[in-house]
Amino acid sequence: MDMARERRRLSAEDWAEAALQALGDGGLAAVAVEPLAARLGATKGSFYWHFANREALVTAALELWERRSTEATIASLTVEADPVQRLRMLFTRAAGRGEGNPAELAVRAAATNDTVAPVLRRVMQRRVGYLVGLFEEIGFGPAEAARRAMLAHTAYLGHGELETRLPGTLPLDRAGGLPAYVDSVLTLLLADAPRQAEEAPR
Amino acid sequence: MDMARERRRLSAEDWAEAALQALGDGGLAAVAVEPLAARLGATKGSFYWHFANREALVTAALELWERRSTEATIASLTVEADPVQRLRMLFTRAAGRGEGNPAELAVRAAATNDTVAPVLRRVMQRRVGYLVGLFEEIGFGPAEAARRAMLAHTAYLGHGELETRLPGTLPLDRAGGLPAYVDSVLTLLLADAPRQAEEAPR
DNA sequence: CCATGTCCATACGCTAGCGTACGGTTGGCG
DNA sequence: CGCCAACCGTACGCTAGCGTATGGACATGG
């Protein structure tokens, strides 16, 4: 009677992986040593061999998350040359996943935590920076690009929150569904797009 | 030597008020009986006279929050007749407060909690519903109004999150500041408005 | 084949916070 | 005044989770 639960020894990565999983499932509070140990079929003895304390585990999980978020964004980046199409891809991907991005939501929900805050800040600044570049590439001037990037980003944040936390709150059923919404948002974000180079704010 | 801490007896409202305060300050986890008792200069004996358990306290605090959020929105509503101006007011108020809305952020961060979820859902649905009505009043059809309301709402959510959690992440310094941003967002949200597409003030 | 370093289980102590039991105040009313 | 009910303090038990101590298992090279 060998269960699916294998009996091999655990590495620090195994713990970090499980921690990230738990973070997505139950929030930062769920990144707890003893529950995780039980989930992994091990005990605290194993954990405290690999990590100094709980905070180190949280840090490791966040590192994992940060790396993957960044990689994912970069992956989306390299495919398409046209910035407008890149923007469309980003929005489609962001809005597309059914249940949203639980890990990110958990990280954001724990934004007040001292371990979490700097990681989150880095990720967001990278994102906004990328978006600003995108809008500049499209042809907006620096100021207008920053404003549109910020609108795009905040809309992304709010959307993800609604999608994963309160599904069904979105009034999309009578609004043509998600694709129509993405189209609409993109249209608004690109309203009055200049051909290229600079533009003068109204 | 009479301290500022008065010695009068506490009501359930006092506890609920303190709980709401703690919620804003330290999140849902900070709504804890013993710390609050200490903060109020009382003990658990008092608390468990007024409330059955911690969850009842959380419920009371949320009730307080829900009522006030609703009242605040309604208050903003009754002043101005022009829907475009109402929208502008909403955005200006939302973006204006310096440190944001800590209580709301705490509630949203605790969205997975079973006590919190229904309250949050109600508030958000009311908000979105109001926004949809606003955009319809402006002249958009139901579907388009829903989409723009959703964009407005998600942008509001994301903005509040950034403002209170990660101040300084907003790339507004080189984008003309917050008023310019609000103008820009409003312009985009009202792009191609059917009827009286009048907007321009500075 | 056994010794050493790696990895883990068990057992323990400690803390914060929930909830209960119960006795003591306090204040208004008869 | 005196009494009853509302209100509160104190003490207690309980749980979950952190962190430590220590001995044992297990592989692997000498």
C-alpha cells in the first residue's frame, strides 16, 4: 500500500515550492511550518534543517514567485514586435485565466508585511516601467505614457482582484463577455494614439 | 494622575469602533480580543459580555464599515446633478485622500474570509451598479456602460491599492501629478460619449 | 565495514490568542 | 438604604504554531 506520497528526502526547493503553493491557496498565514510539514509527509525536523525560521521560508517562496512573475512577463514580451499587439496579449492573458492568479493576490493581500513589501514593490515597478515603455513605443509622450500605463496597471490590478476574489461581481454577462471588455479597454487606452514619437497633451 | 484613558464603561459600539480602527491599522488579524481590550483599557470580561465571540466583533466592525462606505458614496451622489461631474467628483475624492483608505484595503485583503466576503461583495456590487447607471445616464448603451463602469471600478481598486500599499510606486511625478492623471482617466473613460460629450475643464 | 556528515523524527518548552467560569463592582430604582 | 441586573476583572484551560534539543537513520567514501 504505497500512497502517492513518496518518501524521498526533501530539499529546500521542495519546501519553497510547497510554501508558494500554500501561499496561493490560503494566503500568507498558510505558509506555516507545521501544516506544510504535514502536507509534505514530513516533520519540522526536516524544515529546520533547511531553513533558519519561517521568515526564511516566506522569503524563499517570494523569491520563487518574483522570478516566475518576471519570467512570465518577459516571455510574453519576446514574441510580438508590435507594441499594440503586445499590449493586447498582456491584457488577454491577464483577463483570460479562469480563476485568476491566486499567488499574486495573496502576495498583494500581504502587502503590509515587511518581508513581502519590497518584493511586491519591485515587481510592480518593473511592470509599470514596462508598460510605460510600451506606451512610449506606441507613440505617446512620457507624461501621457505614464498616465496610460498607470491606468492600464491599476485596471489590471483591480480586475485580477475581482476575478479571483469575487467572481460573478463583474457585470460582463450583459456587456458582451470578456473579449468585448478587453477590446473596449484597449480601445480606450489607445484613444488618440499618435503615429509615433512625441505627442502634446491636450 | 488621571491619564487620557477614561474609565467609563464600554458599549458594544465602542468595541466595534475600536475593531474597525484596528482593522484599518493592522488588518483583519489585528481585530483580536485581547489586544483590543488592552488598547481600550479593559479586559476580555467586558468583551464577552457584549459579544458572543470574535467573529461577532468582526461582523460588527464590517457592518460599521459597510454602512459608512455606503453613506459616503450616497453623500457624494446627492450634490451634483450632472453625471459627468459626479464621475469627476468620485474620482477626485478617491484619488485625493493622501494615505488612501486603510479600512477598505484591509477588508479587501481579507476577501477570502467567510465573514468578510459577502460584505465586500455587496459593497462592490452597489458601486459597480451605481457606476453603470452613471455611464448610462451619460448616454452610453447598457453594454458599453457596463464595460466603462468596470474599467472605472477596477482602476479605482488598483489605484487605492497602490496608493496605500506602495506609495511612491505611482509614476505620477513625471506625469503631471494626480490632477492631470484624473483628467486623463476621465477623458479616456468618456471618449466617444454619445450625447453631450462635453469635457474639457482643467 | 564503519565512520562521518547529512537529513529527519520525536519530544519538549514557549507564546498569543480564544473562550469559560466565577466572583466582584457599580449604578439606578423601588 | 438595599437589591438586582448589568457590567467587568481575574484566573483558568485549550489550541496552533514557532523554535530547540537530541538521538537516530542512511548513504557514502576511506
